[in-house]
Amino acid sequence: MKLGVIADDFTGASDIALTLAEGGMRCVQYAGVPGQPADKEVEAGIVSLKSRTIPAGEAVAQSLAACDWLLEQGCTQIVFKVCSTFDSTPQGNIGPVAAALAERLGEDRVIVCPAFPESGRSVYQAQLFVGDQPLAESSMKDHPLTPMRDSDLRRVLGAQTDWPVAHIAAATVFEGAEAIRAALPDGPAMVIVDAIRDADLRAIAGAARDRRLLVGGSGIAIGLPRNFGASPATPGWAPVAGPGAIISGSCSSATRGQVAAYRDMAPSHEITPEAVMSGQVDAEEIADWAMAQRTPPLIYSSADPAAVAAAQSRFGGSALAEAIEHFFTRLTAALRRRGIARLVVAGGETSGAVVAGLGAAAFAVGPRIAAGVPMLRPEGSDMGLVLKSGNFGGPAFFAEALERLRTP
């Protein structure tokens, strides 16, 4: 193994796995830290954690364990993959994990760049933009777990770590890899690097050729396969036939639009906070209902920010999130026992719950369905899986994903 990735959620892991696979690296996505060595042919190992919103100390411990395993496999560079909207809180977890990994790897200057231009994420003058909106003015300001109220990544990261936070501006990035390398501070620092184009990310990759640690979204990996001698390629895929379903827990504006579009064309069942917290919804019964539908059904808990806030106020944010995730884990296990073959999932936390329900340890990475969203095949199974970050994909994504899983 040459390159290791530690991802703070499952959709982020599949996102960067797709980037590396399209860059020509042989990739495997792992559910948590494996208990055995990787196959020798794996060039890039992506360890999927569910560490974005857990206590910072736990996130650090899990990330270090992942780092140690990747180093044992021979990795010479580690990427700490975070969300392209830098989802975190003033307490972490990006800063604490990045600092701990840097110490473990002996790295003193850490390039940080969550830009992903293909999905509308760019960094300019250290400000993170979502499309043409500053992060703090985008829908991320209302995220139920990690509301992003500041667009300046220097302040966001500076609140989470005692490391100095520096900045390399776009004008320097435009000059290329050597200019970026020359602009790195002399002493220890987390360094926010601007990027508004894929060419900028390739320049950053060139500048980071000898760095032990990088922090960023999947975009930061665009130029990395070339550093390891790989050439662009299209991952293979064997079509998957059989029953399908959609599970959506994301409350992003994009996913809510996708939910609305799919509800108009297929059976759907809403999982409400009240039903989950009162125990009035049964995973086995919902699985029976889902498998009886002629059209792949949608099972969702997605709701608008006002409804989410009201439910969190009534039941407690952590308790409600945990209860819904546990329900989706039970539902996934029930669906798999009944022979589900195609499963499309929306939302990072929901994806973690679904992967737990599948009980799969590793995933082969297939071709893209949309920017940042590949098809996945759980190791040792004949099913197809899609894990979608909340804000990714167009309005018809759910129907398109189900169809792509069953066609070459």
C-alpha cells in the first residue's frame, strides 16, 4: 500500500476513494480499522471512520489507530479526509485529529484544503465558498450537528488547535507547485491553501509530494495518484440485479429536493422523530413493506431545518440522532436478510448506520454516479451500494443511482 486515507465519515470515504480510483490507483474502502493486513495489490487504503461528531478524544484515538494500521501496510503519505464544507465545531474534530496525526507522523507543516471545485467548493483568501455563497451564508449554517457560521477557515481551524494557522493565497498557488512549496512557513503550522480550480489542486499535490500528512476534502486527492506513478482509469463494475431501496437521513437542501422528487414517482415511508422515540416504528415491519413494493421504495427521516430543530428541542439532539441511526442499522440488517440487492443511502451519519447494518468490512470501488459518489460493492457480496453525501447529486439522483447499479 502506498497511500492511506483516514476519512471522518463513510460518504467522505467513498468520495475520495472515487477520486483515487479514477486517478488509476487500486483502492479498497474499509469499514473501520481492519483487523488483518490488506491485500498486497491494494495501492490506496481508505479507512472509513464515524468520527466527525463524536467527542474529540475518541476521534483522535480512532484516527491514530487507523494511521498506525495504514503505516503498517507501507503507506508513505496519509490524507485526513474531512468534509468539503469543513464540518466541525469549535471543539473539533478537525484540529485535534490533524494535530495528533501530525505528531504521530513527525510532520511540522500540514497543508489544509477542503476545496472540491467540481462540487462547487472553493477556497479563496482562506474563505470557503459553496457555489457563489460564503460557507456561513450557505445551507450549512443550519446543519443539525455541525452548523457552520464562519467562512474563514483560519478562524474555524484556529479555534480547534493551538497550532499556528497560516495561509497561502491563490496568487501563489497559480504559480505552481514550487511556489507553494517555497511559501510554506519555516516553523510548525497548519496551512490553509487556496484552490478554485482542479489545476490548483494538482499544483498542491505536486507541492505535497514529500509531505507525510495532508488534510482536506476529496479534491485534494486529484493530483496524488500521479505522485505514485498512476494514470487515470475508469473503475470496472459488474451490474447488480434484484430488489432495491433508498434510505435517506440527510437533511441538506439537496437531499430534501431529491426526496421530494422521488416521492412523486415511488412508494415512500417517513420515519418521524416521534415514531422512533416512542418505539412505534418497527424495522422488521418496514423491511417487509419495502420488499413487497414493485418499485424500489424510499424510507426517509429527512426534514427541513425548522422541523429538525423542533424535534431536537423536544427529544435532545444526541438522543434523537442516536435513535434514528440505530433504527436505520436495524432496518438495513432486516433488508439484507430479505435479499435487498441495490441500496442507495443519503447522508454521512445515515451511511455509517447502514454500513453497520450490512456488517461489511471492506468495499470495492466502482465508477461514478455523480461527482463524489461512486458505486460500491461490499466485499464478498453480490449487492451494489451507493453512499451519498447530503449535498451531492442532482434532483433525480435516487432514480438514476438505482438504475446505474443494474446497468453496465
